[in-house]
Amino acid sequence: MSMPKGHKSKHGYATVSSMDGGLGYREIAEKMSESGDKMNHSTARNIFLSAMKKIARDSCAAAGAPLCDENLKRISSDPRFQSGVIDILRGIDV
Amino acid sequence: MKNSLDPYFKNAGRRKLLTREQEVHLSQRIEKGDESARAHMIEANLRLAISIAKKYYYSGCNMDDLIQESNIGLMKAVEKFDWRRGFKFSTYASWWIRQSVCRYISSHRNTIKIPAHASSLSYKVKKLISEYEEEFGQRPTNSEMADILGVTENMIKDSIDSIRLQHMVQYDGTVGNDDGGRHIFETIPDENITLPDDELDKKKMSNVIATSLSRLTKREEQVMRLRFGLSEIDEKDDFSFKESDIERVRRQ
């Protein structure tokens, strides 16, 4: 039996498919490696989730939600949270 | 409050219930064309028709009409009852009565009339979807449903459309029974308007994200930009979120 790919959140896979208009982890790893920062797709995913976790921590603190690691991990890998962050960032064209 | 059907209910109970022997005797007379025997058989079983019609009280149809339909079913049962088979009349008649009432409900419940065969297929499709979702945790595709039920995909598609029609309401109808109440269209939210609460939340979140961006490492920023498609990688580019970007998020 093949191993499941990525984390299956209640609301879909957050870490397997690429975002709309964005790149998949393998492509990110390739581009980063080309620019001198050598990494593989797992590292790219871990770095991305770490960034999401930082944003999730601040968001939880602002909303008064629990800051435990389990909660932050769940929120940061939730595609709905990621899509909310992307909407805000794209909306202001940073 | 006095019900308009009360006199009818009272009259329906006048005739005594028939014994098995009486049923056979009346059926034999009906076969020979005795109209009074037919009337006797029908009148003695009116209570059965009423009790079945009452079970469909919450179907949304008028009770008078439901009783009328169940009586039509009863009359059909009287015509078709075969006493030689040895069953009690009520056992046989209840199927005809139920069929008559169900057919009436399915054809009158919706604003758009759906044929009985389509209504029956819709019921099967609905049941299949709920069983499939329970078993596999996802909705079956139209082709899967067509295979299981042995019909074409187009028929499945039509059935799903007819299921949607069952939930149709009059756009300018009133909410509840109150004539002075609001219309249904007044209760439909305008999804194009951003609520002040949502706007405030968005501003708050923008501020939070701006703070978070300033705390990301260069690597995290680069990966996030690529993942979200915010910038193309180029050796000359500086990927980092600039102070001006963060300030813009904060202002937003």
C-alpha cells in the first residue's frame, strides 16, 4: 500500500498541490537551488510551513486562540488559512 | 376549534367493521355487479383510508385532498380485490391507498409537476447518495450512480435537477403564515457587500500579517513568495519583503 502524500487536513490537502499561480515544492526547491540555496522539496515544504506557522502564531494571538503547537500546526497547514493569507498579500500586491 | 372534516370523520365511523366472512360475501356480490355491496365495502373501510391519509398530514398537502385521494385508492382496491386469495381486505387495500396518496403528493408538492417515474428515480438517487456518502465519505459520480441504478447518466442528471426543484420557493412569497411579514427576497443576503465587521477583521489581519512578515527569515520569505506566486525568482531580485511592502500591508 502506498504511503499517503502530505498532510490530509479536514479541508483538503494543504501541502501537495501548488497554489493558484504559485509553484509546487519541487519547483520551489529547484529554483532556490539554482539561486544558490540548495534544498530539496521537503525542505521547501518545511520552510513554507514554518513561515505559515509564524503568521498563524500572530493571528492566533490577535484572535485570542490557543497558541499551543498542535493548534498552530493545524492552522498553518489548513488550506483555508493559507488562502486567506494569500488573498491579503495578493490584494495589496506586495 | 371545529374542524371542517369532523362531520365526515363522524359519518365514516357509522358503518361497522367487516368480518372476514362478510368481506368474502360482499366481494362475491361485487363480482356479480351489486352496487350496494360495493358501496357497503367502501363505507366500511373509510376509516382505513382516513388513518392512512393522516400519516401524510405533514407532506404539506391539504388534508381534504389527501383523504379524497385515499378514498380513490380504496375504491380501486375494492374493484381489484380477489377474495379467493384469502387475504384480509385491509391488507390488500392499504397498498392501493398508500400508492394513491403518495402519487398525489409527489405530483402536487412542487410548483413544477414531476412525473411519478421521475419522482421515484429521484428518491432512489437521493437514497443512493446518502448511503454512498455514509460508506465512502464522498458523493458518487453520475456515471457510478447510473451503473448502480441501471439507468443512463442523463436520467441521473435530470433526477438531481428534479431533487433541487423540490426546494423551490416563491421569490415574493411571505416568510411564515403572516401576511404582514417579510418577503423571502428580503431575507436573501447580498453577497457582494462587505460587512463592516468583516472589513474590520480584514484590517486587523492585514496588520497582524504585516508584523509577521517582518519576522520571517529571508529563506522563508523567498519560499513563501514562490509558493504564493508573489514574485518570480531572479538572481538580481531581492526577494525580501521591503519595509515599504510591510508598511503598505499595515496601512491596508
